[in-house]
Amino acid sequence: MSQLILFAQAAGGGGASMIVIFVAMFAIMYFMIIRPQQKQAKQHTTMLAALKKGDEVITQGGMIGKIAVITDKVITLEIASGVKIRVLKGSVQSRAGVADEPAAATKSDEKKEEK
């Protein structure tokens, strides 16, 4: 029992340092996890707001299609000639053309170097 009392007395003086440690841990968690997720969510929301008819998109399920009709919550994708599906707007992961553009630029640069 006396050992517990001595331990409690020794730990009592370090209360301020414990607060500093918890604040530092929260700051690290914020800048490593919370802030990047908020930034990514904001970019996704901006991308969804900028979608328009004719854009080629990729859904979270991996479906690639061209937007035929767009409403507030639902997008109709044409995935093949005459084949249309409806998906939730939030399930659109990215634009298909945006991911392909850097690769296309690299290929054209390689062709110029060959000539």
C-alpha cells in the first residue's frame, strides 16, 4: 500500500507534462489523419459539383461510363451503346479522362523523342 502512495505522489507532479503529451498527440493525429481526410473530402465534393453531361467517370465499383443524365443525387451513366445505369452521385470516384491525361502526355513526348 505504501508503494502505491509513493507512486501517486511521484506522478502527481507530472500532471502538466501529461497534458502536454496529450496535446502533442492530438496535434500529430490532426495533421497526419484528420486534416488530409478533410482536404480529400473537399476535393471530392468539388469534383462532384463540377460534373456535367458528357463527362466520362469511374465509379467506386470500377464501372466506367459517360454521363447521360445528371440530377442532384442520381447520375445516369451510359456504359455501352444503348446501355444505361443509374448510380448515386456520391459513388463517382473520379473522372476517367483526368487519370488518363498524364499518361497520354507522356506517350506523345516519347513519340517526339523518337523522331
